[in-house]
Amino acid sequence: MDINYKHTYGALTQVNDQQALYQLTHPISLDELLSIARLIATDKLKPGVMLSSPNACRDALLTLLNDIEREVFACLFLDNQHQLRKFEILFTGTIDRASIYPREVVKRALAYNAAAVIFAHNHPSGTAEPSQADRKITRQCADALALVDVRVLDHFVIGSDSVVSLAERGWL
């Protein structure tokens, strides 16, 4: 086996980069394991990462957003080759809603010189089913971004253990 100690997360060491295999160096608690999972998910959403797999993107977003107590709205800003320029939480709300302003989304997309974006937000209730309000704000943001030639590729709604894609539902 080709040993590669490129990434180390405390008690967890990546031993094979191609197969994404990791090895624990000593026993750890559940909280430590979740913390390590968040670090790995953050690594998967670093600037320069090519977002070629919707499932990898979905898994990273689920890990990062599923247990936040308040609703947050995040955006992945991408270049023309769908390489990540920036992952950013743009808005934070209450336990059941966040105020999202399309004007601010457009400003951030322009600041990162994005050619495309992927939206993501969590539902602290744990249910990933998109609401009418989710669909409406997605449409408003997509329309605003279209005016400056930025494409919306998807909007993921994150529940406690599942993710719903608005694009897969045909709502984009």
C-alpha cells in the first residue's frame, strides 16, 4: 500500500490519498470523531477544490451544517471549471428561518468573481424537505444572479441525516 501521511487530524491520519483511507492512532470520543469529520469536510470545501462529485459536495455540506442550532444559508462560489473559490455562510437566522437578501448574495458572488454558485441551508428541525419559502428565495436569488451571468447549479437543503437537492427535483 502506498503510505501518504499528507493529512493528520489529531488521532486520525490519512494513510492513502487515492482511496481516502484513514487510520486512528488511539481511541477517541464521539465528540472528537465529529470534530475530525468537520475538519475533513472543511478540507473538502477549500478554495481550489474541484467539485466534480455532487455526492462528495453533499456529504461535506451535511457534515458541516446538519447540527447547527440556527438556520444558516451558505454558498459555494465556483469558477467556470466548477473549482471552488470560496465556501461561506452568508446568513444566520433563528431556529426556523433565516432572512436572505438576494442583493447580498450577488455582491458576494461578484466579490469572488464567481461564474456559478451552489446554495445550501440547514433545517434545524432535522427535516430536509424544502419549503415554499425555500423555493421562492432560491428563484429570487437565481434571477438576481442571472442578471450578472452567474449560474445557480443547485440548492441543497440539509436535514439531520439527509440532503434534498432542488436541482434533482427539477425546481431550478
